[in-house]
Amino acid sequence: DAEITQSPRHKITETGRQVTLACHQTWNHNNMFWYRQDLGHGLRLIHYSYGVQDTNKGEVSDGYSVSRSNTEDLPLTLESAASSQTSVYFCASSESRGPTDTQYFGPGTRLTVL
Amino acid sequence: GENVEQHPSTLSVQEGDSAVIKCTYSDSASNYFPWYKQELGKRPQLIIDIRSNVGEKKDQRIAVTLNKTAKHFSLHITETQPEDSAVYFCAASNTIRNFNKFYFGSGTKLNVKP
């Protein structure tokens, strides 16, 4: 079955280290998104992509980067991890087929920065 | 950009009672409004959505209403059951201008007491 996966599911790292979170979907969706989820803030958009070689900044993009070299993957990189980036990260994808482009979420990655 | 506010942040009801969660949005051009349910430790999952050309939509025990003039929409759950306990998120999207970009509310934690 087609799906969206994230890895790792849990990650502990140290301040200043570079970290990459993987997101892979097999639906052939053009649109992919990265969110972070923190208590009291809901889901906040970090970066998003509408297709290969396309990337865009969301509302909380500082300290994060993404690249889209193929349809299936949108890795999220924390260039120099900070304690403020401790969070649960969700990747999502959707089709480009019209006015109800439902986003489907991955299982999430819990990141702890010490 | 769009701003979505969600109330209440927590809601406790007795099993069998109804629950109502309300969201307001700021961008009158928003035209798609999904609702997601997130169980503890799980990914957000779409439970119902509504387009701006519809005032109400039902799916068994859940329904969503939309008031475009007042720019608010609500989730209604009837005959609540303990398995309805979760965090619920609303979202708004202008699928034309902000193609596929969702703005989420901060979430409502629903507790259904048996």
C-alpha cells in the first residue's frame, strides 16, 4: 500500500550538530510539507514543496532547510541544532488535483536537542 | 496571511453528550476547511472537511458547519464515545492563492468521560 514514512522516529542530538530527518512517500504526490508540533502551538509550517526542485519557506523556517531532488523524498535538515528545536516533526503530502487537496501525515519524528 | 483561532483548548464531556469545537479564520478567500483528529502519540488524521460552497456536511456522528459571512466553522460530535478522546485540529486553506497551504488552529483536547 502507498504510504508516507518518516525516519528516524526518535532522535536525541546535541546542540550545534547537524541533523537530517527523512520523509518518504509512495503516493507520487507533488506537494510535501514539514511541520513542527509543540504544546499550545498546534502544527506550524516549516517548509514546503510543490514539486521537484521547488522549495518554499513556511512560518517557522529559520534554522531549517529542505531539498527536493525527486518526487518521493523531502528531507529536513537542521544545520546547527538548538534546544528550541526540540519538538515533534511531521511530514505531510498531498496531490495537486483540485480544491480539496487533503494532506496526509507521516507518523512523526520526536527530536530532542540536549 | 491567514490566522486560524480555535476554541476551547480543552473540552470535557460525559459519554453520550455532544461536543462542539469552534474555529474562526481571518482570510475571507479561504475556501477549504479540514478537521484532523490526533490520538496520543499518533499522526493527525483527516476526519471530515468542507468546501466554502457548502454550509454543512455530515458523516455519521460528526458534522461540520461553515458560516462564511462570520468566517467561522465548527465541528460537532454527537453521542460521544471514549474513543473520541483525542486532540482535534481545524485548518483553513485558500487552495487557489496559497495552493495547498494549510493554516492550523492550536488544537482542542477532547476528553470523553465514561
